[in-house]
Amino acid sequence: MIDEYVGFTANIKSKLGIDLNLYKEAQMKRRLTSLRNKRGFSNFKSYFEAMNQEEVLLNEFIDRITINVSEYYRNPKRWVVLEKEIFPALLKKTKKLSIWSAACSTGEEPYSLAILLNEHFPQLDFQITATDIDLNALEKAKQGVYSEQSLKELPNKLKEKFFREQHGLYSVKPVLREKILFKQHNLLADSYPKNMDLIVCRNVLIYFTDPAKETIYHNFSASLKKGGFLFVGSTEQIFNPTSYDMNLKDTFFYEKL
């Protein structure tokens, strides 16, 4: 069984460029075994062969290894820090912000950033690059249509200002879309954008091994301008930020030295 899974991970890396060995093995193996069994395959060899033939199985596999759980203004208190502390600090240095929403899932996070900036810094020029490894999630993000549950933390006045509601679904207005570029990106394999003022990457790194996380943090640091910020999730505190040329600015916010 162990050798079979090792072979499967090698095949996936060859086909998709995704290195499953950089994810926590027990967690990932359990998730994929469940999916494989659900689809009626008794081993990973036959499952991979089927994925090679059926795009539906391949897309489902990619969906399963990426965690698409998100909502607008997730952890609202952190967004207050972003509004009151982080963006004002950045605006002392520049009048045009380059922001990267990494592992953006189905788009709630980059749209939340665009809402906050439009609402509180209306004269600011900004560009948000929003990336994810999962093309299905990115397609949903580009469509920008969400359930009421996704918007539960968003004040009603912002829902009315930035969304069109129809049949219980909320579509983002063009004023948000035009500031966001969605594209595919693999945090573990692809090159990182440069000269970022803010990188937001939340509730994703918990699924990676410690060596993989270290590599990503080094890459994030190199991607940031001096004085730029990294915003991470509530389970992803960096315990030794100075080793990545960063300092703790506020809870879950790190400043590039």
C-alpha cells in the first residue's frame, strides 16, 4: 500500500506538477483514499489510470486536494486591523498598491480586499492578483456569484453597494471585478510575483509539511517590498519571523524588514 501511494504521488507530480509529498501525508492520504473508494477503485494505480482517461475524475481530484472553504471578511477583527493599521502604514510609502491574494479559492478574499479598499480608500489606485492551483475554483471566482451564507459577515450596506441580488444569489459588481486579475498558480512549484505591498495567504499552509512551509515563507518574503506585509490565517502564526526577514506587526500580520 505504501509503495502504491508513492507511485501515485510520482505520477501526479509528473502529470500535474503537484508534489503531494509536500502536503501532510496522513491527512492527504486519508482524503484521497476516501475519494478513490467513493469512485469505486480499490487501488491508486487503477484510480490514476482512470483519471488519465476522464477529465471529470481529474478535476474532482484537484478539488479534493485544495480546500475551497471561504467567506467574505473571514475573521472580521483582522479586517479592522487591515483597515486601521496595515493599509494606512502602506499608504505612507506609496499611492499605488500591488496586492497578492495567494490560494484565493473561490474569490471571497480578493473581492473582500477590493470592497475594503473601495469603501475606505476610494481615491487609491490598486491592483489585486488572485491566484489558486484549482482551475474550477478560479472559474467560480471569475464568475463572482455567491450564496447569502458566504456574505454573512458583510454589513448589509456593503452587500447593497457592491452586489446585485437575484433569487438569493449575489453577483459582484464590475467596480470590484476590474481591479482583480485571476490566474492559476502553484505555491509549491511556480515563480512568485515581485514587489508586492501586501500578500494575503490564509488557512492554506496548515496542510503543508514544515519544510514546504519554510520554503513558501522564504518565497513570500522575497516577493514583498521592504515594509510590505504578509497576512496569514489564524492557525498559521510564524514563530520565527526574523528568519524570513520579517517582524510581527500585529496578530497574523508580518512586516518585511
